[in-house]
Amino acid sequence: MDNPTSPSGLQEDGHLVAAMSGGSSTAVADGRVHVATPAANGHTRADSAEQVVAPVDQAAMVTERMREILVTGGDFDDIYRHVLTAPGKRVRARLVLDCHRLLPSAVSASVPDAVDLACAMEMLHEASLIHDDICDSSLLRRDSPSVPALFGIRTAARVGFHMAGTALQVLARVLEDNPVVCAHLGEAPGVTYLDSISDLSAGQLVETMTPDVDDAALRRHYEVVAGAKTGTLFRLACSYGGTAGGVDHDRLRALMRYAEQFSLAFQIMDDVRDVEGDPALGKEACGDLDRRVPTWPVIEWLAIRPDAREMWLSSTTSSAELQADLVRSGATKAAHDAAIRAAETACEALETFPPTPARDDLRNLALQVVSR
């Protein structure tokens, strides 16, 4: 059997990278990713050399590669199949693959290696979600039973650690196979690498240590938590993707600014959808209100509504009452506006890169997050 952490199914020189959904396929040749789609007469035609894999195809490609890495006849195969059945949007994978191709003329790692880096970031993310669901006692994840709800808390904890460990193995293999590209990895001040992975758990801990109900203090606290819980993996995806793509230190720092503001916009919009009960949330709405977590819409509400503090602190105020008042007060709209400002700031950080489809996709990704 091939080593699951080596890109045996992802070959260069025009060979097939992975089967795509919808009857299309993807190949790598001349350093570019090419898409082949069925023509009207049923034959396959190759698109132009400048076409890159669409985000939806990137997600399918990464999910299929994750299946190769994770489902290997081991004890956790059923759990991994369950997780991969509802893969989410693969935002972190998209960040890796876009950052990898921001500088087309730079010396870079191969596309298959970039795909494996994307898989590693997604596996770290999936592992963090499993542990989040344990901490929050969440029954649903992406409209399906959460791993702890379906398989038990102890098994969920074990599989979360196993998936994170596998991600680190994949990451180590890619770094080892690319000594030239990764020679200066970790040397750029202000750039997040794996030595900051503990920020994920620190963010989870700090989230429960809220300051007094003062909107200015809560905003600072929120930004710290969002930067740790959400921002850590976004920054890691950009730093490793950018490093694999030959991005220099100054531009890596620009990617950190992009990731920081993008993660803030992403987290705020996640909170808005939690309050509004957006069907796209994929889990129980108002969970943070039930636990009295001061999300950004709540912070806006505390600043807008004169009696909000008393309502928030009262044990007799139901989450349904809080939800209705938050929406009615305009707090969710104010939070949405804050997310838009953060997304625009993220886009400004990308101006240091030349115009490319990858830069456009990073901009589109940030703007898509704040669209309703």
C-alpha cells in the first residue's frame, strides 16, 4: 500500500490529479492546474492553460485527498467517512491553494504538495471542530450529528487528536520534500507558523474568561478570541501556502494582515448567523446566547440598547427574548457592517501582490463571507 502521507494520487506532468465532481477532471502540466470538462458531444475537452480549478472543484479535490490520507482501514474509518460526508466550504484549503499561486514566477512547491498542505490545514480545522463540539456539547455539525453526539465523547477526543497528528505528519513530509522553498520558514517576524498552534486552545479558554460588561473591553476581548480561535488556522493556511508559493517575508506579513482581518469578518458573520438562525449555519442557532457568550452582535447590542446590560445578566431572560431584541435593536446590522469593514481591510492588504486569479479569489473569498 502507498504511504497515505505521500501524494501518490496526485501526479504532475499532465497526469490526473483527482477526479472532480460533475464529470470534470483536473490535471497538472507546465506548473498550472488544468480543468477538463465534458463537451456537448460527450467527449472531453481541455480548457485553456490559464484556467485554474474553481473553488468548488478545489474543495472536492481536497476532500478526496483527505479521504486517501485518513481512510486507511484503521479504527477511525467510520468516523472519518462521517466527517468527510459533510465537508464544509474548505475555506482554509482555498487560502492555502490561492496563496501558493500568488506569485506565478516564483520558485515554489509542486501543486500536489500544495494540495497536501491544504489537507493538513483542513484536518487541523476538523480536529478543532470535534473538540469544540465536545466543549460546547453540540449535537449538530453541518446539519449532521456531531462526532461526540454520534460516537461518544471519549472516541471523539481520541479521533480529534489522531486527525491532528496525521495533519502534522503530512505537513512534515511536505516541508521535508521542499528544502529549498522552505529553507527560511519561520524566520519572518510577525508570521504565524506551527509554533503558534496552541493559540487554538488558548482562544477557547480565553473565550470563557470574559471581562465586565463594557462594550469597549468586550470588543478587545472578542478580537483576541477571534484572532486565536479562528485567525490561527487562517494565518497558518496563508503562511504555509505562501511559503510553498515562494512568497517573500514582507508579502508574508501582508498575508498575515489579510488573514487577521478576514478571520474577524468570518467570525462576526458566523455570530450574526447564529443570532438570526441562518439555515446555512448547520448547527443549533442561538447556542452562544444560551451560554451567554458575548459575540459581536451582543457587543453592538450592549452599546445600542440602554437596558441591555440588565437583560443580558438576568437569568430570567431567555435566549429567544435576547435573539428578538438583538435583531430588533439593529445590533445584527451593526455587526454586519463591522464585518464588511474588516473584509475591506483584508482586501487592501492584498494590494502588494500583482494582479492574478489567485489574488482575485482571495478578495472574492473575503467579500463572499460578508454577503447575505
